[in-house]
Amino acid sequence: MSHTIHVSTTASHRPPDSAGARRWWALALICLAQFMLILDVTVVNVALPSIDSDLGLGDAIGWTIAAYTLPFGLLLIAGGLLADRIGLRVAFLVGLALFTIASLGAAAATEPGMLILFRAGQGVGAALLSPAALGLVLSLFSGAARNRALAVWAGIGGAGAAIGAVLGGVLTETGGWRWVFVVNVPVGVLVGTLVLFVVRGSMLARPAGAGRRRDPGSMMRALRSRPVVGGVVAMLLASMLLIGSFFALTITLQDAAAFGPLAAGLAFLPAAVAVALGAQVGAHLLAHLPARTVGAAAFAVVVAGFAIAWLAPGSAPAAVAGVAVAALGLGPVLVTATATATSQAMPEDSGTVSGVVNTVHDVGGGIGVLAASLPVVVAATASGSSIVFGLAAGAALVAGLVVSTALPRGRVAATGGMHH
């Protein structure tokens, strides 16, 4: 016997067919904005030595990164709540404006305090923009198209962190560290301008006045449901392993293999391609297999990838190949987690639920970096990063077992729910 859990994009709330290809143009713009946010988590990493040399960061060097990631992660749920209140489109544009202005300020910084202040401004803008962006994706698409759109979204999230390292190395060596921030300005202006024309209110799934008619308990029931809890657990584990492994790969390349910033950045390209490809494969599999089956099988690939890097300590080719294979497996986990967790979000709650999903992604990434840094500190460089990959292989094995029970038995339905 089967039954369907009805969710946000029911037949009466689907975007009108007249929107047509405009929705996919809107998705491209939304994903470009999200790409900037994720990219800015790692793009500064390889530029830090140059920034320190120019501004004299000293003990504040860590805050150059933390000043962005902390408000970004901690304010995401608040940003989602605000997006639900003021409207997803408005929240997206306001968050984008804050992020773009703060990026310009960071590029013009002349002393550490000024840089850190504007980095925090980027984080606040990102915390409003990101849940609104995912909420727009959920409102613009339904059925099988939603899974395809979420695959693109998940691929952007995973690849953005890797491409950030690539872009950071290229910009720092060719134009200087300020270009790491300057590049956000024209992109932000272009995206904001085009969104005003491309994303129309009539395209969104949310009915007029749905903030006024919402059931106060609907959001809490959704957040406690099996799909949301299972999706959140899968997202936490996947983001921990993905971002933590990027940190370990950076240590292996720059310390053990003596790669420069540009070479180290380019070495992340295989992982960037792999995670995006894996997300597309995951979306296809979700149309035919239960979510827990896709998640468990994907984590088996992750185990194999980390094992490759672990069995050849200090080897740059093995580390690059191993992380790429792991990223190929983590792509399907990211899209499975996102699709499952958001499958029961009502239109009026989409910003809040999106904020929860994105918060877990960022918090998981932070935990992953902390966990990966401990063995590196205790053991010297090459051996430390090898230990990280070994521990990551074991953690991925456990994660596969966890998601095989945490995720629902059913598959994400083509109509936007879950079939059991």
C-alpha cells in the first residue's frame, strides 16, 4: 500500500505554465548568487598571506574568515524567518544588495578592523539572501523539475567551495587580493538587475496573503517530520566530510607537496566537477529509488574515495584523486538531503525550512574543518592529513549506516512529496 504526503507545490499552487523557460533563467540567476556566497567561504583562504602582508592582520588573520562564516551560519534561520515575512523576492534582493556593498567595502579596506567589519557585513547579507534563494527555487519549481532544480542547487553548493580555492589562487596571483572581493560587485549588480525583470510574483507558488493564513503549528510539525530530520542529518554528515576533506587536501598540497596558491587552487578542479556531476546523478536516481538507498550507496563511494587518499600518505595525486572520488559520492548525498528535507515545506514556510537546511550545511562545514584540523595540529603535516583521510573513510562508513535508517523509506515523489 502506498500513500503520498502532500507538500508545498500542490496542483493549485504550481507556477503557471506560461512562466515556461523563464523559470530556468531565474534558477540560473539564483544559483549564481548562491555560488558567490559559498565561494566566499573559501576564496579568501589562499589570499590570506597576501592580505596579511598588505594590511598586517597579525592575530586577526583567523577573523578574516570567521567574520564572514559566523554571521552567515548563525543568522540563517533568522534570515529565513524574515524572508517568509517580507517575501522571498524582496529578501533575496535586499540580501544581495548588502552582500555586494559589503564586498566593495572589503575590497577598499585599509586596515584589519575595516576588513573584518565588511566581512561581517557580507555574512549578514548572505544570511538573508541564501534562505530566500532556496525558497525561490522551491516556489518556482514542482514535480520532476523541482528535483532537477535542486540537483543544480546542490551541485552549486558543493562545487562553490572547491572553485573558491581555484578562483582565490588565480585572482591573488594575477590581480592581487582585493580582486577576491571586487569580483562580487559586478556579479551582484548584474544578478540583482536581471532578477527584477525575470522573477515575477506570478511565477511563485506562494498564494497571495499566505503569511496571514498560515497554521502556526504547521512549520513546527514539518521540522519534526521524518523527511526533514533525515534530510538534515544527511546534510550535516555530508557537509562535514566535504569541507573537512577540502581542508585536509589543502594541507597535503601546500605543506607536504609544496604547491603554490595557484597550483593548489587548480588542484581542486576535479573535486568541483565531481560534486556537480554527482548531484546530477543523484537527482536522476531519486526519480527511481528510495532516498535512503541513494544516500547509503553514495556514502559507499565516499568511503572508497577517502581510502584512496589515506592509503598513499603525502601523495598529492592520490589526495586529489581520492577527494574527487569522495566528492562524486557526496554530490548525490547533498541533493538527496536537500530534496528530502524540503519535500514537506509549505510555500509560506519555504524560507524558514531553507534556512534550517542551509544552517546545517554551514555548521557541518565548520565542524568538519575543526575535526580535520585536530590531527594536523597533533601530527606533522603529511601524516596529519593522512590521518584525517583515514578518519574520514571511517566516518563515511558510519554515515552510510546512519542515513540508511534516518532517511525515509519512500522516494521523493514527482509531485513534490514522498511516496511510501
